[in-house]
Amino acid sequence: MPETRRAPAPGEAERARGLDWLTSGVLLAAVGTSGAALSSILTDVQWWFVLMLVAAIVLGTAATVRSFARRRAWGSLGAALAAVGTLTLLFAPGSAILGIVPTFDTAGALRELEASGTASIASQSLPADADQGIVYLLCLGVAVICVVLDLFALTLRVPAFAGLPLVVLLLVPSLVDPSLNDGLFFALTAAAFVGLLLVRSRPASRGAGVGIAAGAVVIALLVPLGLPDVTPPDPGAQGSSGTATGINPILTLGDDLRQGDPSLALTYTTSEPGGVYLRLTALDDFSGASWKPSSTDVIAGNDVATIGAAPGLGADVPRAAATSDITVGNILSRWLPVPYAPTSITGLEGNWAWEPDALAIRTASSNARNQQYEVQSLTISPSVDQLIAAGTTVEPGLERYLALPDDMPAIVGQTALDVVGDAATNYDKAIALQEYFRGGEFTYSEEAPVENGYDGSGASVLEAFLKAKAGYCVHFSSAMASMARSLGIPSRVVVGFTPGDANTLPTGTEYRVTTHNLHAWPELYFAGIGWVRFEPTPGRGVPPAFAPLTVDDPTTPDVDESVPPPAATNAPVPSSTPTAAPSDVSDPSSTPVAGPDAPLGTISWWWALVAAIVALLLAPLVVRGIRRARRRVLTSRGSAAAAWDELRDTADDLGLATSPNRTPRQIALDLAPHLDDRGAAALARLRAALEREAFADRASGADAADLGAVLWSLRRKAGPLRALVSFIAPRSLVAGWLPAPSSADAD
Amino acid sequence: MSNLELQHDDVPAMAYDAFHAKAQAILSTVETVIDGKRDAVEMALTVLLAEGHLLIEDVPGVGKTMLARALARTIDCSVSRIQFTPDLLPADITGVSVYNQAERAFEFKPGPIFANIVIGDEINRASPKTQSAMLESMEEGQVTVDGSSYALATPFIVVATQNPIEMEGTYPLPEAQRDRFMARISMGYPDSTAELAMLRQRATSSPLAAVRPVVDSSELADMIATARAVYASRAVEQYAVAIAQATRQDRDLRLGASPRATLQLVRAAKARAALDGREFVLPDDIDALAIPVLGHRLIAARRAGAGSSVLSGGSVTDIIARIIADTPVPISASS
């Protein structure tokens, strides 16, 4: 009679199967919500459906296989095969047999996709377009995560661990940009995780399940706080830099400037004495919350070998040809740093195109990183009387350079009027504005009130800036450009680099430009002359020295500044200045050693993450080992209970059933099929010792050798693989939180 | 039940050896009459050695009465048998005072209940009045007639049988009275081998006639004392209490186990341990006895089992099994 209750109730297997399907469904929901968190860094939503398709196929295959197979591990195998097949079918069907069986060609095709995805991630800004490479990488990640989820939740039956891969997926946006964390998707994923624990838990352990989930939520919220920021790497070395990568590079400019140690952005030699300002792009659209480029399209056909004329440049404006050889370091940018106004660029890799208004050089798929190229440019040096002669004329077609947002604070226009006073021409007004900022009233500060979104170029920021009279180039340039617009002068903000530090090498003068040379400055448009650079930021850069009113000698060099103004001369200098060898730049010995506080590079950051995950994964092994050692000591002192605990935990680790609700005899019977004769005999002795110790009035000690024999026998019967898994991922550590496996499954 | 033969490695003292030998003798003797029903026979003997009353419930013809009679005949003690019928009166059980004209006084004529082993056949056929007379004497160990109390024999054990399906003309025992039985067992049908063997045996004579007593009443009293001396650890007691508590809190049960049930569960477990040759009780003893000892005392909530009658209690068995499976086994008294 008592035996009958151990037989599985009719329909129990059916119920367990239904539970497995439900678990797979919850896993799919969890992947869906955590994957949706990626929407903060990706445009569109199609990619999400592709991810869900992959996840559904992988999890569905696992569930289907598991519902037929006798062993749960087949489900994981099915999931892995389905992952490979699905990725092949979606991304490289042409190279595969029947579209799903991968061949060597498939591996190559997928590797190419992976490379393109990596490049795409490196070159794109937020939010990024989910192109095929990125979608492939996402699908790969999700497929792996689904296989791991299924492995944890259903094959190994440790659903609590399923939180780990989910958190990895959730953390991706935060890793890209710590300011991005979408609470909604996090909460939804946490809810799905709680659901998973509820599904896989028996009622008694539901409280514990909720406890774990709450703990996981807290940990997941705290962990990002402790993680280092993703910031550019070793100063001076050619580490990777997030500099000016974005659709709107101004967003990260403040961060780059504030960064403690500058990292080398690029080096160049130029025929222009004193170096050149290098422009990345112009921000001409101030209709919204902040300055941004009006167009980021890459115009096919605008080959950089011959770049169009500078807009508005009159025929009589003095100009001189200049040649610059630029070697870009490890900065990720879709814009190429070039001097104004470029006429031709050679030596670039990838497809680059020039943009006719800003003369920005942009790529859709390539990257400025590690490019080495030669730029032919025109140095435009209008004379002061030419600028004055431009008067207040605004040529047609430039209206958009006068647009201001509706919520522009009145103080901006009012200050502009006060500053320019009765200046008559646009040039006089511009000079008055520049002097207003540089006159000493304003101070340069990268740390000035950066809270409340002040770290930007928006309209409301301008008001705060004009009151605080402190800020950095973004504030100065956007303030001057905005005020110029309010005065009717077409203007835009340009983002780029100041000329950098000159190093005299035997081969010539090499300029080293670091992330601290990142800069923003206004360009104002003058009829018949075109765009002219101004420099309102005090202490930064050099205001353009326009030729004096009466002297129109373009060959007069301006030598009274420690850093010569870039537009000071148009004297042609031979462009034969040898380019610095790239090896010089990347030579680590020439770079300062990174201090302990130096931010980690992206690559080493990932290694740190991997190391952290590995440490996390090994932690159970260590904890379990300590516990095992302690119990062995207790057993050798004669404690049968300690021996029994260790035996039960080892059986748990191996996935065998040892419910605390079963008596020692029942557990011994359960384990008998998993033992050889010697182990069975040792187990009988161990059990007798335990029974006497626990239930008789006279105890008799346990034999540590018996314990060893039983454990060895259990592991040997389980097979090396299972023994290894039990060693690395001991279930017993979380046994209190997990539903006990039924003994029927253990065979 | 199979573990009865499993372990004899921990037999402690001679007392248990002798106990075990005698118990085995009783078992093998009874088994000559009841074929292939080792579990039922062992359970009956367990209850007997725990000095409890046994209720055997099953369909007619499976050997309920045969078991009771065989068990009684193996012990050399006074045995009486009462066939319960609707017209049976309390006096037919307890006895009556009759006027002795020679001595000019009332003289008590003891009824059949004055015996060491009383076999009550089809107990649920008697009227409630008669049933309660019987059951009260079972609890109190004495009979009161006309103001005088008469002590019953020791040991005093009632083995009652009842019929679960023949409900016509029966008075089901109220739960308060079922509670007086230590355990309820059912016989079940014999398997084909046992049934075949039975056909051979019964072809010539009744095997019951060949049964000879193997222990006398004083030996039985010794055995009962030995069984009572078995050690039940705090852990085991906690386990029994935990199960009893669980039955009281279970949503599927309308009536849980009484404290008397817990007491009898541990007492029966001691007898089982002694039968097994152990000087201490194991949680396995509690597990094995929970259904026979608790099954007839619990009442399932109406929703728990639509088809379960009060007597069969099929769903109650399931509920107890679930409770046992859900109750943690304390390995040490503290945990």
C-alpha cells in the first residue's frame, strides 16, 4: 500500500509536458521583452520580429523534441541544431544544402556578415540602422541565448539561472550608452522571469521564487552602477574612441572633452603653416531641440576625388591651395576630418561622398578609423573690406540658415542686439559677437552647470549659458550661431578638431590631434565670400585673422601668435612633406602608460565582462566545494547526517531525485539503480548509520570511506559529462528554490 | 511491506530476536490460510501487537473473516465471534444479569465481548445502539451492566469486518466510532497464483482446521509490551505530528486526524518496527501506516472526490499519500 503513492499519478507526465511547453512560452516572452529593450539603440522594429522568429523556432524545436524524446538533453540538442539551421536559412541559404544544412561556404558567408555587422556597429551612431549585419549578430546572440535559456530552464532544470542570459541581453543598450535604460522592458522581462520561476516552482517554493526574482531585479539595477563607462581607451595610443561618431556628434562632445586623459585621434602633416582646423560636419538645422545636421544622406556619385566648389565662394576672394596628409587613429566616425574647403581626397578606403552644402565627407558603410589619406584643399582668406562689402545681404536659398526654434528665449535676440549696438554690416556684427564672448566676461569651463541637460546646444541651454557666462565650445559656438541668426546672418555650427600640437620631426612638422582638440565653432555666411569661420570660445582655438583693412597682401604671415592662425597665409608650401609613418603613431613605446584609472578599452571591457561571467559561473563550484569539504570533515568525525546531506546534494547535482520529503530508505531505493554493487553496499551501511543516528537512542558513527564509495559510484554511473556538469553547475546550491525533479525522470 | 525481510542487520537484543521469531511463526501460520496476502496479514498482526482494534473492510468473499479467525486461532487465548445483524441487541454483546433463583441474586452472564480476541462480523449491519455498546467497551476496556462494571480481558482486541458496497440494511459507523479502530485495512483480490493455490488447498478440507496456536496469551502480552518499548525518537514523533497537522489543514479534507489518531499512528509504528526487528521507529514505519491508521478517520471535502463514498474513501487515500509525499522527513529532531 505505501508503495502505491510513489507511482506517478495518471496524467502527471502529461501535466509536466504541458508545463514544459508553458515554460518555453514564458522563455519566448522573456526573450521578446528583453530583446525589445534593444529598441532604444536601433531604429525601426522589423528586426524585433526577425529575432522573435529565431527565438520561436529555437525554443519551439526544443519543446517539440523534448515532448517526444525520453531524455531532456535531446531538447537542447534540437535547439542548437535549430539555431544553426535557422541562422543558415535566414542569412546564407544559397551556400547551404537545402538552404538549412550549413557548408564551409556558409561559415564563410556568415563570417562576412559578422564582420559587416561589427563594422556597422562600430561606425553607426545611436539609434543605429539595423542593417543585415547587425540583424545577423542580433539573431546569432538571440539564438545562443535561447539555447542557453532552454538548457538552464528545461534540460538542467535550474530556471533561476535563466536570468543570466536575459540580463546580458537587457544590458546591451546600457553598455552602449549608460544613459539608456528602458525601465519598461526591464520590468517586463523581470515579470517574465518571475513567471518562469512560478511555472517551474511548486507552490511551496513560490515565495522563494519571488525572492530570487526580486534579488535579481535589485542586482541587475545595481550592477550597471558598478560597471565602468564605455569610454575611449589608453591615452595617446590608438585605442578606440567613441568620438564624434553620431548623427549628432555634438551630443558626445562634452563627454569627450571632459574625459580625463586625451586619446590620440589623428596625426597629420600639412603644407599650411600652423596646422589646419579639421572639420567633421556642419550642424545647420536648429529647428528642433538642438543643432543637428539637416542631412546625413550619402549622395552617391559625389566622388571625393573631385569635390565641388565651396558654396558662395566669390571669384575674387583670395585663396591658396594646401595639401594635408592625414592619418586617422582609432576614432569611429562616419565623417572624415578634413580642412575647409576640400577639393580632392585620395587614398581613402571604402565609399565616401562629399556633401555639397557643408562640404562634409561622409560614408554610409565605411569608417574614418585608421584611414590614411591626402586632402587637397583651398585656404580661403577674404580681406576685411571684402567682408565689410558683403554688407547685410542674404543671398536667396540661405533662408534655412536663419531658422530658429519657436521656443527661442528672448534673451538670445536681446543680448545679440545689445552686443552689436549700431554695427552696420554683418561682418561688424559678427566681430562684435566674437569679441563679446572672448572679451573676458565669459569663462571657459567644461564642468559648468552640466546638469539639467545643460550639456548641449538647445535653446533653453542658451539662456542658462548667457546667464552663467561659463561653458565650453558647444555653448559658445551655438550661442554665437544662434545670435547671428537672430541678427539675420546665415550661420551654422561646425564640429571638428583644432589644429593640435606641432611636433617637429626630422622629416617635417607633424601635428598630433587628440580628443581634447575636439571643438565646435560657428561659421557665418557672407555674400560673395561664402562660409567664414569664427572663434567665440575663449582660450580655445584662434580667431581667424582677416587681412587688415588696408593691407591686402596675402603673403604676409601672421607670426605674433604662438599658434599661428590657420588662415593667416596662403603661401603655398610644397606638399611633399613626408607623412609620418603609421608605425610611429601606433608604436606603443611612444605613448604614455595608461594609469590604473585609465578607462578600459571596448575590447578589454568585453574581456572583463567575459571574465566576470566566467567568475560568476565558477562561483557555484567554489561554494559547493567548500560545503563538500566541511561535510567530509564532519563525516570523518562520525556525523552520518553530514554524510547523508553530502550524498543527497551530490545526487541533486547529478540530477537525481532526493526530495527532503523522502525517507532515507526511500532515497536509498531511488539511488540504487544509479549505483554499482560496491556503492550500493556502502549506501546501505551509510543509511543504517544515519537511521541509527537520527532515529535510534544509540548512535553509531558513519564511515567516511562509505561516503566516498557512494559518491564515486554515483558519479561513475552518471558518466563523465554529467559528472562534470554537476561539478561546475551544482544544482544542490539552489535546490531549495527549485522544484524537486520527479524520480521517474532521473533514470 | 517488502522491507520486512529486508534488514535484519540492526537487530539489537535477544528480546527482539524472540519477538521476531514468534511474529514470524504467527505470520507463516496465518499465511497457510490466507494465500498471497502478506501485506494484509502483516498489517493485521501489527495492529494486534500494538493492542489496537482492527477494521477489515472489503467486498464479500475475499477472506476478511478468514483472516480474523486465522489470526485468532494462532494465539492460544479466548476467542469469541459476534455476527452482527440488525436485530442484535447490546445485551447480546455485553451480557446480561439474570436472576439466580438458587442464590436469590442477580448473576451476570458475560457476553461474547469477554474474550481476548473478539471477531465482529459485518459490524455495520447492527443498529447504532448495538454498535455503540460494542464500541464503548472497545474504548473503555470494561462493560457496565445494571450499574456494575466488569473489566474486559487483557489483551483485548477487536477484529471487525465490514462490507463497503452492501449498503442495504447497513448502518455506517459514525466517524467518532470509526476513530476507535486503530487501523482499517482491506484485503484485495488474490492474484491468479494465489487463487489457484487456494483452489487446490480448499479442495479437500478447510485449512483453518489445521491451524494450531503458536503463542499463548501471556506470550502475546509480552510481545505487546516489547512492541510498546520500541524507541520513537523526537524526530519521528515530529514527523507523525506534522502529518497529522497537515491533515487538519488540508483543504481537501473536511475532517483531519484526531490526536488519538496520532497516538495510535506512533503506537502502530512501534509495533511495525518491532516486527521488522528494529528497536527504533523509522519515518518509513509512519509512512507505511499512515493510510491504514488515518484513512478511515478522515473525511474528504465534498469537492475532493465526487465518487467517493464514506466507506471506501478512495480519494482520502490519495490525499494522505500526497500529504506524506509533501511532508519533509526530519533527519534530526531540530530540523
